Amino acid sequence: MRLYNYMEEVVKDILEKLLLKKQDICKCQKCKFDMMAHALNRLPPKYVVSNKGIVFTKLQEVEIQFRTDVVKEVTRAIEHISKNPQH
């Protein structure tokens, strides 16, 4: 196992779900990466190094506040990057 920021997986999953609802913005790979980076820089990392760590972190995902914080930051990232694309 390697050192892994589980928050990347969470942000990517939520970003993909939220982008399905958006029709009027760029969804190219560059914009998606910029959105992920923007959100990840504003969220606490969740580093894991074992399967036990992944399971524990997944359990935290069901907490309403955790999910709310991630959705809020990903939504902000989508709005920010879609108004200021870097391409």
C-alpha cells in the first residue's frame, strides 16, 4: 500500500455527480483538474496507508457534516473555475 489522500477520491466522485447537473460550463480534463485542485486546497486531507485506514475514512463519509463540507467546496470550485477557465 502507498500513502494516499482519500479526499481526492471523494472530491472526484462528488465533482462528477455535480457536473452531470451542469450544462453550460466547460467539462474538459483541464477544468476538472482545476476544480479538483481548488476544492482539495480548501479541504483537510485524509491520508491513509492501509485498507483499515480506507475503511475508517469511508465511514466518516456518511457523516452529514463531512459530506456537506465537501459538496460546498466542490460547488464553489465549479463556480470559480467555470467563471475563470485557464485555457
